[in-house]
Amino acid sequence: MPAPTLLVLEADPPPRLGRLTGKARIVSVDEAGLAAELPHADTLLVWDFTSDAVRNAWPGEGPRPRWVHTASAGVDRLLCPELVDSDTVVTNARGIFEAPIAEYVAGLVLAMAKDLPGTLELQRQRRWRHREGLQVAGSRAVVIGAGPIGRAVAGTLRALGVTVAVTGRTARPGVHGADQLDRLVIRADWVVSAAPLTDATRGMFDARLFGLMQPSARFINVGRGQLVVEDDLVAAVSKRWIAGAALDVFAREPLDARSKLWDVPGLIISPHMSGDTVGWRDRLGEQFVDLYELWAAGKPLPNVVDKKRGYVPMHD
């Protein structure tokens, strides 16, 4: 019996799939070649998770892979109505990015509380100017997004002494429902976006929500860029409706050098790197190989995405 065909939408560097030698016929394609190869594939590894190629190519003619895995936490660049309505199983890279992103958010909270950007700028200017920082312990945060990343962020902030409320689509033990978000945002010192991108969350951080925040509050987005109405955030920070913000994700990436976001005082910009630590690609490759071996053995897969919701549901 021939080995299953594994189609890999590649990015540089390619994944290390040596353990699958003899277990899969591996075919690597770029965006241009994806549509032609989809009908011949049993499985698809979306290694280039920044691409929209799957969403664009999936509606074509012919059979489609029985399983698609994306080497990312988000699946919004993958899903299209035809994939959602199909029998194809979709899995994501849950388990790889949670701890690094939580550490990154904690670093941003500490950096903004202690004005580390200001300290570095004053050092560059050789200026000695004493200031007072904020105490993080005892402050309040609301984390929007009750998935693994949001929960990891909440746990790390609690370790710093922050009182944390987590909101999700629906209320459950330890999680507030979306209908409680306004009430929580009004009292928060830190508002952290770790939500998936869905029809319900797109553009949710807008002038209305920024207007509810305290003037001393700060906003952090490590979820998806399209969650934020960027012009509204620029206005909120520039007009001091809120004290500052940090963005690791953007509506369009890479962020254009002409974007007004670069010039907003009090806004920290990083290039979608909060989850990327040394060796992260190797860990993604190892995770996929483990999943492939489960799939080939006919065993249930973890990290299965609810395609209609657009994320992996939490069952606890």
C-alpha cells in the first residue's frame, strides 16, 4: 500500500520531517503550486502560516486532504466556507506558543509600568532624570480570550501579583462571558487582547471600548491585528484617553514603514514575535510529526479546531 501523500505549503526554513521518511510521500509546494496539488494530497501541513493560499485554493475542483494542520495558533488565514463545511479535520499548533507569549506580555507590563522605553531613550540622550514607576503587584488586568494563550497570560500576570479577570465567548468557571467585558474594562489597569479572530471579535477594540478604559490604563494586543481598529487606537493613545499601548500584531503585516503607528508616542511596536523563541520552528516540526503518527495509526488527534467557531474549544 503506497504511503499517504503529505503536501507541505513551505516557508523558509522548511520543516524537519526526517522521522516521516518511508511513512509519507512528502510533496513541497509554494503558493502558486498549491491548487494543482491539493486533489492529490491526503494531508496538508500549512508551514507557511502567514499565507492566504489555502483559503484561496481550497474551493477548486477535485478531492481535498482529509486533514489540514497549520503551524500556528490562529486559523483565520486558513478557513473558507468550503473548508468549514467539509469533512476535513483541521488542527493547530496549540501547546507551542502559550508560555512564550505569556512571558512577552509580562515583559511588556513590566516595561510600561517601570517606563523602560523612557529609560533607554534618556540613556541614549545621556540625561539623568529621576521618575517614579508603577507597582505592578496589586494592579488589575482583564485578558480577552479564554483559550490556552489567554489562560497562560493570566497565570503569569497573577504570579506578578496582578488581579486578573479572563473573558471568553461564554461564561464558565473561571471565565467571564463577553457580556461582562465592559464592566471589567472600566476597572482595568491592563487590557490584554489574546482572542481569536472571528466574525464576533473582528474590530472589537474600537473607540467605544477604548473610551471605557481608565486614562491610566494600557492596552496590549498579542491576538490578531484585525481585532483592533487601528485608527481608533491611534486616537486613544495620541489624545491620552489611555496611557499607552503595545502591539505585536497588525491588520497588515509587515507593518508599512509609512504607517502612522510608528510615530505614536506611548505605543510600543514589535514585529509579531511574542511567541517566537529560539528553537520554535523545531518544536513546531516535532509537534506535527507526533500528530502525523497519531493520524497514520488511526488515533484521535488533539488540537482539533471547531471550524465554525474558528478555534480549539476549551472543555474545562
